[in-house]
Amino acid sequence: MASLSRPQKDLHESLEAQASRFSANVATSNTYAVHHAIVCPRSEFFAAACRNAFREDAEGRISLPDNEPAIVDMMVQYFYRLDYRQPPEPEDDPSVTDQKQKSNQKAHSLLLHAKVYTLAEKYAIGGLKDLALSKFKTAAAQAWDTVDFLNAATEAYTSTVDSDRGMRDAAIEAFAKHKDLLGRNEVKTVIEGLGSFAFDLLMYFHRKGRI
């Protein structure tokens, strides 16, 4: 987990003194000791899982094997920091300008935010969904012209249910602001594979009076 500030360390240390906590095993590689008072009020999934875990396992373990460890780590960061940071990228190439590096970082974060959003929906963590969506919109404003943006749009349309419009609408709005994207072959290929995306984009333009 990312480093904590002094107040956050104080909170963490005080919680460590309490017995009421459980461990979540993530992909058999990472284990987090987290606290009922922090996690359960923010997620009915974990509230129910805690109850079941302590009936089935004396150590109260909850296994989450089907999720990317890096994305789960960002979820755990959110529980304790109300924020999350993306994993560090490989060391920057010194020949690349600072502006280029910042742009690359924004692009890399787009797919991560989409995946965090999907995980937050899966585990019913509303605050984390809102945070991931906000971070996605900020990054998309600067990194819309990237492969990561297309990957994030694909994540939004293949990993969320039709009724969950948050990330889908954010992707649609970004495409609508940059219509020149629609003329690119790689973009056409992505749109053709996303089912309702083309219809959603059409309806967006209709609502805005642009068709």
C-alpha cells in the first residue's frame, strides 16, 4: 500500500490495536489485514462476507482470487485513505520530455481507473466508483488520443452492466468531444466490437441536437 501520512498512520496504529479485523487473500499473492469498522460500512458485499468468513474460517479470511492484485491494492488504499495511487511505472526514459511523460502517465491511468470502477461496482463501493469516475474524466481530458483510452472504453462496455451508465457515459462524452477519432480504423474496429456503443453515441448526439 502507498505510504501514509502521520494522521493516517495514527489511525492505522489505533485500528491495529483492535481485535475486530479480517484478512482478505488476493490472488494468493497479497494479503491485507483490514478492519470491519473501516471496510464493512462502505460495502455490503464485504459486510456479508465478514459474517460468512467468521462462520467458516477461524481467522476470518476472505479470498478474492479473480481480481488483479494491483486493482485490489487500489481498493484497499481507498478504504484507508479515501484515495488511491496507481502502481509506479518503469523508470522514465531520460530522452522523453516531462510533458510527454505526464501525458503517458495520464494515458496509462485511464484503463486503471476503468478497472477500479468495475471492481467498485462488483463490491458495491459507491464512493470508490465516484472517485474512479472522476479520475477517469480528468485523465481522459488530456489522454483521449491514446490506445489506453480505447482500452478503457472497452473495459467500460464489457465489464459493466447496461444499466450502469457512469463510465460508459464518460467514454461516450470523450468520443463526442473529439469526433475526429471516429475516422480512424482502429477506433472503428473497437466500436464495431462494443455492441451498444455506436447506438449510445448516436443518442448522445441526438440529445445534444447535433444530428
